[in-house]
Amino acid sequence: MVHHVCLLETNPDVSDEKLEEIMVQTRIRLLKILPELSNLRVGKRIDPANSYTYFFSFDVESMDKLEQTKASAVYTQYQKQIIDAYANRISELDYEMEPGKDIRYS
């Protein structure tokens, strides 16, 4: 099981209201990819010193499933219409969640 985390820093002109809309759109759009992904989480920063404005994360069965998810029409459209339009910096992190599993086979 792979946990995918995406940290995003929004453009300076993104208002608090727009950020709320972005978070809602993230949930709506990514939930359409079910059952490929599970445990979707979306949140906004608490500490203003944190440059990442919001994040989303989810679990997928494997790195292959993650690549399929990111190549899906829904994710591709979300990337173009939300991420590319409103984020100026992105960090993506992937973690293997099964103890003892060789990450080469995730």
C-alpha cells in the first residue's frame, strides 16, 4: 500500500474563499477516481510560517496504481484546472505503508 502526499503552495493572489473552493474541488474530483484511491485527505495549513497552503493525500495499492491514477482523465483534468492554475510550488511524496515490504516492489 502506497501513501501519496501532495503539498501545494498556492499563488499569492489566491484568497481564503478561493482556497476553500479549491479544497472542495479537490475532494469532489479526486473522489471520482474511486475505487483506485482510498483514504483521501485534504487540508489547509494552520501555521502561517508553513509555505505550503494546502495538501491532499490518498492511498493506492501500488506505485503502478498511483501512475494509473495520475494518468486518469479525472486526475489529468484536476491537474490542469486546479493545480496548474493555482499552485506555484508542489512537493509530492510517496511512502510504502506495509512493514517489511521491499519498496522496489511497491
